[in-house]
Amino acid sequence: MLHDLMPDVVTISFGARTDAISKRLRSKGWDFVGTGNWQGERVLGVSFAGDRRANRTADDLVEALIAVVGELEIAETRAW
């Protein structure tokens, strides 16, 4: 977590993978996860209470991030 904007919003970066992770999260129904820039770094902005679509918990996000990062790892190491 890079910056906590408000009590219900956090900013997370995965470096060059941030946009790919955002795209995969959104494809899995995480519509309230957005992207932006913070101090020159690409970030995910996650709101848990300030968005009416935010119906999941931080624990749910951690599980989804683990799955998405794992998917990206597999995709990057697979010889197609």
C-alpha cells in the first residue's frame, strides 16, 4: 500500500504489472478498482465504502490479488 487517501480508499502499485492486474481484477467483477498515477507511479485505487459497487472486503481483495498475480506468473513463464 503506497498511500491511504481516505479511511476507505487505498492505493497499491505493482510496478509495470499494475495495468495488467487492474484489467484482470475488473474482468473478475472488481469494478470499483481504478487506475491512476501517484507520484509518477502507476497505481490501483481501491475504494471499499465510498463506492456503491464496493461490496467486498479487503480480505476478498487479497485473495483476488493472489489469484491474479499467480495467473500472470503462469502466463509469463509458459512457452506458447
